[in-house]
Amino acid sequence: MNFRFNVNAANWRLLPNAWDGVAFPLIIGLIAMAAVGFHQTLLPITSLKTQAISLDPANLPEYALRTTLRMLVAMVAALLFSLVYGTLAAKSRRAEKVLVPILDILQSVPVLGYISFTVTFFIALFPGRVLGVELAAIFALFTSQAWNMTFSFYQSLRTVPRDLVEVSRGFHLTAWQRFWKLDVPFAVPGLIWNMMMSMSGGWFFIVASEAITVGNNTFTLPGIGGYLAEAILNKNIHAVGWVLLTMTVVILAYDQLLFRPLVAWADKFRMENTRSSDAPTSWVLDLMRQTRLIHQLLSPIGLLLSLIARIPLRLPTFRAHRPEIEQKRLSRWGDIVWSLLVILLTVYVAYRVISYVQTGVTLGDVGHVLVLGLITLLRVTVLIFISSIIWVPLGVMIGLRPGLAGKIQPIAQFLAAFPANLLFPAFVIVIVHFHLNPDIWLSPLIVLGTQWYILFNVVAGTTAFPNDYREAAANFHIRGWQWWKQVMLPGIFPYYITGAITASGGAWNASIVSELVQWGDTKVTAHGLGAYIAQTTAAGDFPKIILGIAVMALFVTLFNRLLWRPLYAYAESRFRAD
């Protein structure tokens, strides 16, 4: 009798319920979208010429699906990259000396810089197929997403509370187990907020990613970016309006279907002893939890991931049988050898780059580009300072109220994703009509998409701030400026530095599409390094493209080394939770 009852109960759990009927269409739709998108990448590359972008609004739903699919693929690749790269940089002292400066340089290289040199590679990899151009576009979107997420994950791993690390050692967890049981859960809240910011960053550069022009070669992929590029070229203001409406719908959709569930799910990883009084919620997450058949189908996947996280993998060590003095001596010699190898490799790469650039660049060109870099540096510094004053207090206010954060989240995502290209008509018309100075009036476009890195990281830091710490401050009646100085600002400072670093790098990147704007045949250009790179990329002048990218990387790296990295080290040592 009991056996029959158990069998019937098991069968009953496998039967779909009403919630399954709602969830199944969502899952089937995602699978169908991926299948159709993959099929279209196998078409001949000539189809990009024969099937030109149509400005008929009826095509926008299909274009939106193609763009969303590209961005999701790029997001998955960026997440995997962040987990691997951020872990190596945080866990290995020698790797950190190389990987963190490389990350500074990678985020300083503009999207157009990557496209200029990768589109030919990907097309050659899949000759005669759209897949090559698709991969070039996905890689460009990846470069607009990965660095921010990697910095966030690296920062989280470097600031894991020491008492939790000691507990993991007390339980004899291996490095693999501690990574999945402690490091990743601790980093999840900040990482998810930076994933949202990275997705919005991809939207900011969607035109440059889908409408690729390098020299005499032009490839325009079906998508919202390609549609917007065609609308700008044809001065079709109605088409620009349709893009704005479509972007609003798409951003709200992936906010509700992807990021809101992730934020609600990540709330359980908050580091606190008391429960948040106003936890974030998601109707999609509630729906998936109430389904019966889908829940049963997904359970084996969750169980498999849990088993993988528990595997006691151990890396081999070669220091166990050596005296401590000998270990220190070997470590010192290892550092010397490693540093020499890095220096030699850097000198070799610099020699090859300089040899190539000299074929099309004079010493006068180098001086001119350095001056342009100083102009863009001034713009970026002023705009990041203004953004910090505005968004740090507002980010704290939003983060302290999860209910408000849920309402602000889609609005902030939309504003962060708002491409500067959509404002080109207004800026060009106003600047030309009133004879304004482009060096001043084009500057706001630079910070249009990057200021949100500061907001999202401050919100993530405030959200991750332990609730019991806030309650202790309230019990001690700490208020006003004392509360900001002694409680909240120290708590969010590491997150703010991460946001400021990525906002600064993103602002340099945004200068490419902000210092040279176009509406039809009318172009407005400001003096700066971004306009220089945009002009040389359109002309296909590779030596000057490399010169512009190298100078931009130099400025960003020096700025990070002299300002942001010392502040980051101070935040890590002074404000780390123990």
C-alpha cells in the first residue's frame, strides 16, 4: 500500500501543472530563437549584400531577436572569461603582475580597434559564410562586456572576508571546493549587477558591432545596430524612433526574464547574520519554482553542478619537503626569472609594433596624437568626477531599498543601454544651427553610457553590505555625515573603485563614437583621440590605427597605475571585512 502511494506520488510530481503551461512557451521560444539564429549564420556572406537592411518597422522584431541572441552569446563568453581570468589574477601573485595590467590595456582598446583587426581573421576562419562576420560582431560585443565583469569578480575574490577563508580551511576544503563554495557565492551579487551593466554596455556599441566598416569593406548584419546605422545614413528620424521603442521593449523583456530573476536568486548570497526586511522578488523565479515538470527536469542539472563543486580536486605542490628559508629563496629567484621573461616579451612585442607603425607614421604624428590624448583625458577626468558626485549618494539610496532598486533597475538599464547614436540627430542639428563648440557640447556623449558603471557598482556594494552592520549603526545612533564617513562609504569603497575604473576605461572607449558624430552627410568632429581613431579606422590606415590605440592604452594604463590602482590597494587593505 505504501509502495503504491509512493509510486503514485512520484508519477504525480512528473505531471505538468498550470505553471508548466506558462513556462514551456518561454523555454521553447528561447530554443527556437537560438536555432533560427544559428541557421542564418550558415548563409553565404553574399547574402549580406543581397538582403540589405530594410527600414520597414515590421522587420524590427526579427532584428531585435538577432541582436539579443548575439548579446547573450557574448555574455556567456564574458562570464566564462571572467571566472577564469579573474581567478588567475586574484590567486596567483605572479600572474596578477601581468594579468591586471593587461586587463587595463584590454579595456582601453576601443571596440573599433578590435574590429579593425579581428574581422579579417574571423572571415578567413569561415570563408564565404555569414558566421565569420557574426563571430566578429559577437567578439566586439564581448570586448564591451568582459572587462567590467572581470574587474568585479577579481575585486570580490581579493576582498573575501578573512574569517570566512579561515573557516574554509578549518573544513579542509580544497582550492576547487573553496572556489565554488565561498569565492563564487561571495562574488555573485556584485557580478550580477555588473553583468547588467555589461549588457547595457553592449547596447551602447551595438552600431559599431553590427555595422562594420574597415577601409573599403563594409559589413552590415541584420539587427538593431544595423537598422540604426541605416536610419542615420538616410536621415530617417521615424526609423530612429522605432529603434528607441524596440530597445525599450527588449530591455524590459530581458530585465524581467533574465536579470530580475538573477537578482532575486542572488539575494541568498548576501553576507549577513540577519535577514533583509525587503528582499527582491521576481515573478519569473516564482513561476519556475512553482512548475512541476520543468522543476523535475532541471533538478538533475542542479545536482550535477553541486557534485562537481564538491569534487576534492587538489593541485600538486612542490614546496612541502623544503625548509622555509629555501622556499623563500626559490620564490625570490622565481620572481626574478618571471619578471625577466615578462620584460623580454614586452620589449619584443613593442619592437614589432613600433617597426610596423613606423611605415606610415612620422614623429610629428606621434606628438599630435599625444596632444589629442591629453584633450580626451581632460574630458574623461572631469566627467567621471561629476558622475561620482551625482551617482554615489543616489546609488546608496537605491541599494538600501531593494524594492526601489527593483523599480529603478530597468530604468537604469535602459539609460545605460541608450546608444549615443540615437542622440546624433539632436546634437548635430543643435550644434550646426547655433554654431556651438563641438569640443564642449559633444563631451556629454562620452559619459552617457559609462556613468552607469559607477551607479551599478555602488548599488551592488550597498546591496552586499551586511544588514547586521547597518542595524548596529542604527542602534548606536550613527547618523548624518558620521554615518557616511564611518559606515557606508568604507563599505562601498571597493565597489566604487571598481566602478570608477571601468567607467574611466569605458569613457575612453565611448570617445570613439562621441567625438565624431554624423547625421546623414553632416559630420561634427571634436578634437580628441576618439575622433582620430574613428577617422583612421574608416580610412583603413592601420599604422595610424595602431598608433591611436597604443596612445589610448598608454593613457588609460598610466591613469589606472597612478590613481585608481593605489586607491584600489587602499580599499583592499583598509576596508576589507575581517
